[in-house]
Amino acid sequence: MKKNNSRFPKWLDNAVFYEIYPQSFLDTNADGIGDFQGIIQKLDYVKSLGCTAIWMNPCFESPFGDAGYDVSDYYRVAKRYGTNEDLKHLFEEAHRRGMHVLLDLVPGHTSVAHPWFQQSMKAEKNEFTDRYVWTDSIWESPDGYASLRGISDRDGSCMVNFFSHQPALNYGYYRPDPKKKWQQPMDADGPQATLQTMKDVMRFWLKMGCDGFRVDMAGSLVKGDPDGKGTIRLWQNVRAFLDQEFPDAAMISEWGEPDKSLLGGFHMDFLLHFGPSHYNDLFRCEHPFFSGNGDASAFVKKYLESYEKSGRKGLICIPSGNHDMDRLARTISGVHQKIAFAFLLSMPGAPFIYYGDEIGMCYVEGVTSVEGGYGRTGSRSPMQWDDALNAGFSSAPASELYVPLDPDPKRPNVKTQTEDPDSLWHEIQRLISIRMEHPALQSKGEIQFIQAKKNTYPLVYLRTAGQESILVVLNPSDREVSFSFDGSLGECIYSLGGKTKMKNGQVTIPARSASYHICN
Ligand code: NOJ
Ligand code: CA
């Protein structure tokens, strides 16, 4: 990593994250909804898989029109999860185990129920008049954005950031149109107050012991900013504040464009199911590469572009899934899931495992939308711990569970998989422990693609750190394949699906296999 002035928390060098959707992890008071006590009880579980850090989806007070991404009080956790004290205890328990916890910060919008918005809707000017992006007439809507209209005494339309109950907080316009006085510059008082307030929110939780934030829609804050220049500048300002006050705090953006976010001072950015990364080509399209009949070349091309531009400023992180995407198991199954994890856990950047993906939990088809989940609801079903009542998630009646459980009698669970050495769970545990032993495989090891040709298997890349080089060979296809390689293969440190053979510079590998080879 090149030196720059910004701090890079050391703990990210080998971090492996586990995303917890708190609603669905473990319910300890039989109300059908997961809670902090449940997460605390399962920290040892998360650690036993090998994960070192947790990202927890929003847990703040909210009317839950968007599963908590519609915050109504940034300083108080939602009662259903516990108290602020319980969350502090969760941080302490994680730290006692050497783990870290990221909260989910939603800086782009609030709920309409937030007291700031209630004040902002008033006709009389007040402290919150400019907290949101308002036009100055009900008859004018902000160009290119949906708006909330006709619900305020104030004459104006309020810009919407996502769902219509999520008004956009005002960080200003990058280049305000002088003819539209309501478009405020980034350095105007209203936008500056919003930014200061968001820093206060971060300070509050970091002081309590949280280790950083996953930032929701991080690229959306400054308006009229198609290249993200204003938003990058805004995040650089936040980075400077964190470097000063909380140098070990880690920041990961939901942006999906590392060239921009990492320049903005984020330590990490996700590749996502939207944006330019071709992430879906690998896991979620008609013919995903990891199902054995797809193409990774466009992904690799884009990855290398981003890596060259920004991969030395921060980490490009590839998640197994998240609460917004279809479950991995909807498109990738059986041994292909293991090969997909051999990829996820050997790429640069910090890997993120979505709760339940470690046991291959399925997308639950046909469930009614819960808390604004719509099609995403099927990926948010209760964690399947064992074969007891409600898969061990809750002792509430089944009809009261947050989202219905996967009804499949053969649904996977943690108990069975931890008892079976051949399970996906054990494969992932193995892969993480190998990653932990080899810096070349960790966040900052370099990557060089050896083979990533169009419509070709296997995918082959070399990971390097210092003196250590490791060749990763992934063949999810149904046939034996070869590639030429001018190095020599040393010890095989991971192998799934059979032996790799090398003869006259040609490496041949079996169908449906994955392997890592020392290659110094
Ligand atoms: C992205 C979050 O991941 C998603 O769940 C949410 O609905 C939107 N942002 C709006 O906050
Ligand atoms: Ca509960």
C-alpha cells in the first residue's frame, strides 16, 4: 500500500466480515424478531467460522418502512433490539473476542417521522428548514428526482432519496443552478449543518465503542453531481475528521465505484449487484461464471481498471451477498458454492459473508414483503440454527416470526453442517483459516490475473505479498481444463475436487475443482 496521509486501520489487513441482519439472526425474548442479546450469544459462533468483524444493518429507532434504513432517531437504538447499553455491551463482548463491529450509517435520508423533517415541513423558518432538499414552490419538483409534495405547511417539494417516505438530507448541490435559488451550494449554512450533525452522530457511536460504519448510499449525498466530485470532497472532509479523532475507525461505502469512493477516503468499497463492476456475471445472472457455464472476463477487465486506479488507496470488497440481493444459493448450488467461496476468500480486499450464506441458506420464494423488503424479503429470512422449533431462531409462534422461515424440510442448518466435515460451513472455515495464515491471500496482497479469457475456464490468478506468491486456480466447469503457466507449482495448500497436474508448462485441473498453490 502506498503511503498517503490518511490512516488505514491495521485491523483491516486480514479482516473477514460477517453481515448480520439483526431482525433475523437470533430472537432471545420470543417476540419473533432478532435482538442484540441474540447477536451477543452468537459471537462465538461467528468467530468459530473465522470471521473477525461484523457489519450490522441499521438498528436505530425507525418506523421500519425500509427495515430501519428510515431512521427517526440517530442516537437511540430501536427498542425491539434492546437498549443503547445493550449495544455497548455487544461492542464490549466483540472486543473481548478480538472482533470489530461496524454499524450502518444512513446519512442520505431520514424517515418522514424524524423530528427534523417534522420541523422542516413547517411554514415558519427554523433550525431544520434547510436540513432537507426543498424546492421553494410546491409546483416545482427537483429535476431528475422524485419528491414529496402536498404534505407540509411549507410551500415546496422535498426531494426523495429512495422510497417516498425517505426525504433527502441536504448536503448541497455541486454546481447549483443560479436561477434556482433553492439549490444550495455545499458550503452554505444548511448543508454544513447537516454534515456537522452527521459527524456528531458518528462521534456518538464511535465513542460508545463501535469500530466504524458501513455507509448507506454513500455516493448519493451531494446533488447535481454526476461525476461524484462534490460527494468525494465531502467524504474527504469526513475522513480528515476521523483521522483526527478516531484513526482506527473503518469506513466502507455502499457506492459500488471504488475509483470514486476510495478517492473520497473510504477504506473499502463494495462491488455490488448494481453499478459498473459486472459482479452479477459471477454469481447472479442467467449463466453465472460460478455455476460452471459463464464468463468472468468482463468482471476481470473492470476489476483491473478499478484496481489500477484505486486498489492501492483502499480495499475493493466482494460480498457473498447482502440483504438487497438474491441469496447466492438461488443461482449457485452444491460444489459450485464451495468454489465461489474459494474465490471470495482469496481475492484482495476484505471478504464479506452474508449471514446464512455459510450454510447455503436459500432464497425463500413467494413471501409477502416485510418492512419494505419486496423482492428482497426472501433473502432476509430467519437464520437456521438447528432442527428445533423455528430452526432455533425463536420460540415465538411461527406466524409471528419477522419473515417466514424457509419451509423446505431439507433446509440447511448450522448444527448439521458443523457436525459434517464435508459441509459448505467447514469448507468456508478451512478457506478462512488458510487466508489467515498467508498474507498473500489477505486484503492487501497484490493480484495478477494469469488467465481470465472470454468464455474460458479456469480462472487463474496469482496473489503476492513480500516473498510469498500463491496461485489460485478455479474451475467450476463440468470438464477437465488446462492453461499454460511458466512458473513452477510448489506445495498445494488448498484443494477441492481433485489433483492439479503440471507437464511441460501446461497445468491440467479436474472438473469442478479449486486449488491454491505456493508458487515462490
Ligand atoms: C441501500 C440499503 O442496503 C437498502 O436496504 C435500502 O433500502 C436503501 N439503501 C435505502 O436506504
Ligand atoms: Ca427479540
